[in-house]
Amino acid sequence: MPDQDQAELRLSVARLRQEHEDYDVAINAMIQTGCDALRIQRMKKKKLVIKDKITKIEDQIIPDIIA
């Protein structure tokens, strides 16, 4: 994989990690304020989707090594 492509993927991962952390903070704030459980559940689902995206991109950056 060319260095430029790998750098772009790493930048995407960094952005997604920040977004994942932002969702975590927002979810915790919603829980503390007693927000609607359905809204909290939706936020958690979005957070999980972001985590899945991070995993897929990291798999592209670090290929599997066959032992």
C-alpha cells in the first residue's frame, strides 16, 4: 500500500476515534441528565458503527500475517 494511502487511512482512523470519543462523552452526559433511554440506545448504536469502521480501516492498514 502506498504511503500516501496509508497516511489517509491513518487520518481517517484518527478522526473516527475522536468522533467515537465524542459520542462516549455525549452518551455519559445523556445518562447523567436522565435523557430518554431510546435516544441513548440510538447514540450507542451509532458509536458501535463508528467502532466497526475503525476496525475495518485498521485491518486495511495492518494486513493479516499468515503464520
